Amino acid sequence: MHPNQVQYSWNLDWVANLGRLNVLWANNESLENALGKVDLVIFEDTTAGFDAMLAGKPTIYYNPYTGEDFFNVGKNKASLAILSEKDMGKFLEFLKDYKKQRKFSLNGYSYAKNYLGLDTVANRNVVAIKKIINLK
């Protein structure tokens, strides 16, 4: 869990207990170190989920509070989205389905690269913009 996201940590504790997960709360170490120790990342409204995707981890976007998919990760199959209590069944199924986790990992990696502008097309566009600016 991202160090500054503790507002609803009791709810994520409940989720972890529901799935019988061994949980690492990454409040006292770097995100990079924490990602090296985990198999799956549950994130709320933080870009730390994108770091997890870029590290090849399957992710679960958890926001039953407002039900919004702020980053469109669920819509784009980059992360399993838990947006309401009724989605909790999907959460438990996801924990058991390693093929599905792998699929979301691959989708998540591609989506994060694109979302953050790290894909080659976006990089070429930035280079083109820099050339145009430098010409003026």
C-alpha cells in the first residue's frame, strides 16, 4: 500500500483477510523494493498501480468507495477493477486464476506504458514536438 494511502486501510485489511493473503504494507520502504517482494498489487487511487504494472505484476484496482474507474484500468482490462461490493466475487476468482493474472499483467504493462507516455509512439511524438519547438 502506498505510504500516503491510509484513509481506508481498514477496508483493504478486510479484503486481504477475505482472500487469505499475506500482505505487505509498504510504508517504510521504497515502492521499488516492495514490488520486488510481492506477487500481486492491490491499489486505490494512486499511480503506484502503474509502477506495479510496469514491473509486470498483476494488479487489482480497488475503489468501492465511489465506484469510479479513475484510470480506466478496469475498462481496458489492465487491472481487475473492484468498484462495488458485488465485485468481491471477481476478486476471489482472480486470486485463484493464474492465467487471468498473467493476462492482466501483460495488458497492464502495455496500458501503463501507453498511459504514462512510455510507449514508442508517444516517445516519437514527444521527440517530434521537441524538434518543432527547437526550430522556432
